[in-house]
Amino acid sequence: MSFFLQERKEQIFTKGVDSFDLVGGKPSLAGSVSQRACVFCGSRVVLYPIVDALHVVHGPIGCAAYTWDIRGSMSSGLELYRSSFSTDLRERHVIFGGEKRLFQTLMGLIERYSPEAVFVYSTCIVGLIGDDIRSICSQVERVKNVPVIPVMSEGFQGTKKDGYKIACDALATLVGTNNGKEVSPYSINILGDFNLAGELWILTDYYRKIGVQVLASLTGDGRVKDIQNAHRAALNVVQCSGSMIHLARIMKDRYNIPFIKVSYFGIEDMSDALYEVAKFFRCEKLMENARSLVKNELTKMFPLLESYQRALCGTKAAIYVGGAFKAISLVKALRLIGVKTVIAGTQTGSVEDYELLKTICDDGCILVDDSNPIELSEFVKQTGANLFIGGVKERPIAYKLGIGFCDHNHERKLALAGYEGMLNFAKEVYETISSPVWQFVNSFESK
């Protein structure tokens, strides 16, 4: 593998060939052209789905434009979150400071939109010129009597994963500031689901059917009041552990709320998520309801999945996604529909995550941490993968290599969570692999 940087050799592992522990969580290597995004982007994607809050980017207009409406998050009501506001800092603000501009911007926007809260994002240029965002936010909060929360997300601090932690710290300032909601003894918060394509509504319906109240969603279709009341839930259910585990730990320390880590993707993990919640409450009625729901869903699903299994037998898939839990669920789900995973990589996986990935992947599968386009392209050629599952940055890699691509990132518009999400996924994989366009790719290559 002479094509990869030698300093990255501990982050590339072939099962059945290598015997060392795959290293995860290292800073990106200079010159590697990592697929990771910046701290600011990480904070934005976590907080953006809170629908009744203002999201104000203090920085150049490009930062706001880059992260505008980048999640496929849906709202059951308000659409305020889909507007991107910026202080649009220019050269004169870099020289003389942008605090006055930020104060005026916040006062005007709050007056016009009457939000339940305001998140103010700091960017690289603000970190360099030293604007005191915390002070301005405090001043505006006192005048307008609305939470104004500084998000200290200067991009140069690290990667998207560091931005997740900063976003969790911002959310923690809201949690515990309201006690007005009626709370069931069987109540949970869902942490790390962002209601992509309406997935949260699928999940809340499952929990409602088994008798569990979803008190707050952090942050898909999120409401400020729900988040303020989140400290009253009995359990935190963490879906995207990379983005929300820090908040779960904060809430355990402050409010003694235990948490469990789950995945809602694929039949096996979706069922386990329901069983684990029912098991936590030690209520036989909840467990009976969960078993009944799972049985009914599987009875409907398995006959429909059989046709996909036959059609997709022999397909090889490459996976490169943000979080390790997503990759683990994908490997299981692909195996269920007859697809073999030959590449499994993540941007934010830990050593423990990769140990778990090793146990469920087949011999010959390449596991990779924090990869780049050159590596991913070479891995696809080596393994003969004919399907790539990833995000917006991986799509061009797949198409340039002439193989199918399925979007599993936060921009997607197709629900993939839950039982119906598994059917959607199987259908998307089948339609991608069986598309007639590939006959023209093969014909072109032969010439």
C-alpha cells in the first residue's frame, strides 16, 4: 500500500492480514486532505435543527453560506431554523472589531423574529481579532430577556468532533432551566437524532406504541422548552454517540440521568433499541409491547427483503461515514440484504469502536480511520467494490470510479431509520446497483 502516507499506517487495517490495534481519534495528518470538517461546521450541524431558535453566525458571509440548510432536518411546525443569519464581517470589522455590529444584529433579529433562544457562533476570524462574544451575548440577554448562547466554535481549534463537544456545552446551558412540561414516569430524551427526512417521527411513534414518552429530542425537530425540561427525563437514549455522548455525560453528572447508546438503523439495532429502553424501566407491559411491535414489523418486512437478498447477492460495498455506530449498523444491514462489506471507515471512530467493527466484518475487509480521497479510491480498486455508501464528499469518488453511490449523510432526504427505513435502504441499494447506467460505464472502460 505505497499510496498512503507512512505516518498513517496505524490507521489502516486489513482483517485477517494485520494483527495490530487500529488507532482512532488521532489529529488529521498534515497533507492527508482529510474528509473531516471544521469545528464550526460540527457545532452548526448539531444545533441547527432546533427549530424555534435563531442561529447567528458571527463572521464572514462565507461561513454562514457554507453551513446554510445543510441538514435534511424536518420540522413539524416552525421554519425559523432554516434561515441563516450572519454579521457579514468585512475588512473594517477585522481592523476595528465587530462587537458593535454583533450587538446591533442580535437586537434587530430578536425584535423581528421573537425566538425562544439565540445561538451565536464564533468563527475563525472572530477568534483571531478577539471579539468578546460572551459579553455581547450577556448584554443582549439582559435587555431582551431571552437566552442568548455563545457557541465558541472557531474552526481552527480542531475538527468537527471538537465542534460536537462545543455544541453540547451550549445545549447544557439550556437544560434544567424550565420545569413546565408534564412528564411520564416512562420518559426518555433522544440524543443525536436530527430528524433527517422525518426519522424522528418514526422513532417517537414506535416509543409511543410501547408506552414510552419522548420528552425532548436533541436536536431534531427540537424545541427550546423541551430542551430546558430535558433534565426531568428518566433516561437518555444516545443515537449518534459521536455528537452527543458529551451531553449525556454532563446530564448524568448534573442530574443523575443514566444513558444508553443505541442505533436506529437496521432491523437488529432498531429492535435492540426498543428492548433496551423497555428493559431499563423494568416494566413487563412495556417489554410485551416492544416484543409485539417488533414481531409485527418483522412479519411484514422479511418477505419484502427476500427479493432484495437474491438480487444483491455478490455485491461488494465500501462504507465511509462520520460515526462508528453508523458504520457498525451499516455492516449488519448490508449483510441482511446479501451485500458484503469490503471497506469500513469512519471519521471519528475510537480504538474501541474499531475493535467492534473488526468482530463483525469479514476477512479481507479494510478498516480505515480518517481517510482521504486517494486512499479511498485505491481501496475501492483493490477490493472491487461496486457500491459506495458515504456522504457528500464521497459521492464524486464513487462516480469518478464508475460505481454506485448511496447517500447516508445528513443532507439526505430519504428516511433510513427504523423498520421502514430499512426497506427504503434496501430499495435504494437495489435501484443503485441495478441501474442501467452501469452498462455504459463498463462499455466506455472497455474501449
